[in-house]
Amino acid sequence: MAQPGLAHRHGESKVGRSNRLAPILKMEKKENASVPRNVPIFWTIGVFDGVHLGHQDLLRTTVNLAQATGKVPGVLTFSPHPDVILKKKPIAWITTEKEREKILLDHGIEIIWTMKFTPDLARLSWKQFLEIEFFPYTNCAGLVVGSDFTFGKGAQGNAQLLQEYAEARGIPVEICPEVRCKGRKVSSSWIRECLQMGRVDVARMLMGKHFSIASRVLRGDQRGRKMGFPTLNLALVPDKILPKYGVYIVEARAEDFRLPGLCYVGERPTFSSSSSPVVEVFLDGEVGERYGESVMVLFCNFLREDRAFDSPKALENQMKKDLEEMRKYVRTQVR
């Protein structure tokens, strides 16, 4: 039914040096992808989209409890996003599965179990989920969840029911209070709202890091180059959310450079030539053509709305103003 993939941090686990965890694995069948039974794991469970401050509190608690008890910290997460199945609507991720995996490992998680979220899984009660899909496949040494955690059909399971069920079987459960910012609970939904409004600065505050897009550089139509503003045109990342259309102050990073710049997200209404959005980055520094290379763009601040200009020359003049605004912003930042 569920089809989990397993991702393990390379190197030695904290559970005896003979228990080396495997490299990243993606298995087709659960029976062949069971979490190592000889490794006691302290789990936290959730979708972890964006890996925001609330998620980070869960991760920190999980890692600390695992280290204190000689266990391995692990994350059970899901793909596709449960709302794709539960609400029957597409969901654009704040962080792709690959990005999320890297962030989790960077926070000290040593094993990631990605369970395929299916209609069959969604129909299970909270108790069936635990007894059929979770406990039989892992040596669970403990659990960490948030106070608002729900699971099972109709979200009828919650943190308290999980705690009662698990602790009756000798498995400790730590319930973490929600993390709040400006009087509101930090959540992935709030971050999506921020991105849809262009408030990448608030998204950064909630995530503890910049919202970013990492992708390949494509060959464009050279319009920016002709106006004196050569851009790197990034391939759209499937199922990755785009921020509100407009121009942003950004920092772009690759293996051999780290430069401030401007990023345009939109459909280029001045030229009426895009039926789908584009992501174009102008860097304040020469890096040459980068076709096929990967570049990460970190969104720092929203600069202006997207709009159609009367002519390419009018757009060029606005871009010169944008460049000056970007340079002023960079000078005000503590590097």
C-alpha cells in the first residue's frame, strides 16, 4: 500500500559504530525497504514543507532526545503532499523533496522515511495507520510531534491519542508546543500566503532561511543582453511554488560565484511572448554564459510589481532604476 523511500545520512550512526546506516535509497516495495530493525529510532512525523521554525523545533527536540538516549533521530514524511489526495488539488511545494531531504539531514536527522501517501493510506484510521503502516516496519524508540499534530482518516488521531497509545506500549512521546511569530502560529500555509503576496522577507523570518529556487540555466531569447542586462534564464522546477510575479532583489549562488542581483518572475507582458511564467536573473557581476549549469537564487526582498511597459526602452530605463535600488539595499545589509 504505502511505498516509502529511505534516506540515510552517510557515515556513522550514533548507535554503535557497527551500525553504519545505508546511503540514500528509493525502493519500489515497502517489504524491501523496511527501516533497519536493529536500529532503535526516535521519530518525528510530518510533511515538513518549507522546514520552517516550527519544524526545526521538532527536529531539534528529536535529535536531542535521540542523542541523550543513544538512539538514531529519524523523520517519517510523505509524498505526494497529503492535500493532493485529501483535497484533490495540486500543491506547489515550498521546498522540493530533494531540498527538504537535504535540510533535514543538515539539521542532524540520520534517517528519512518517505511514505507514499495514497487514497488507501488516507482511509486508514489513526490506530490502523500505527498498527499496519508504521510500527511493524521500525524499531521505534520514541516519538516527537507538535501539539497540533493530527493523522488518520478525518484527522481523528491527535498528539494526545498518539501519546496514550504509544506510552501504553513503553514508547515515550514528546509533544512540542506550537511555535508562534507575531502572535500567529508558524505554518507552511502562512509561508505560502507570504510568497503569494511577494513577502519573501516575512517568509525568510518564518523559515529561518531565504526562500530559494535552484535550477538549470536555459538558453533564452537574448532580449536582456540586447538591452545591456544579460540574464540567466532558469528552468521551472516541477511542483515548486513561484512567488508573486514581479522583480526581486536576490542573491545567486553557484560553485564559483555568489553575487547580488535582480530576479524577474512573470510572463513578460511587455513582449507578450510568454504563455507560462519565466524566472530570469540579472547578476551584478560578470559570470558569462552558464547554460546547463545549476544556480540557486535566494529571494531577499520584493522590489516592484510586474507590469507591461510601453516599449523595450521604457523597460530598460526601469531596469536601471531597479539596479540602483538593489545596490542601495545591498549596502544596507550586514554581510
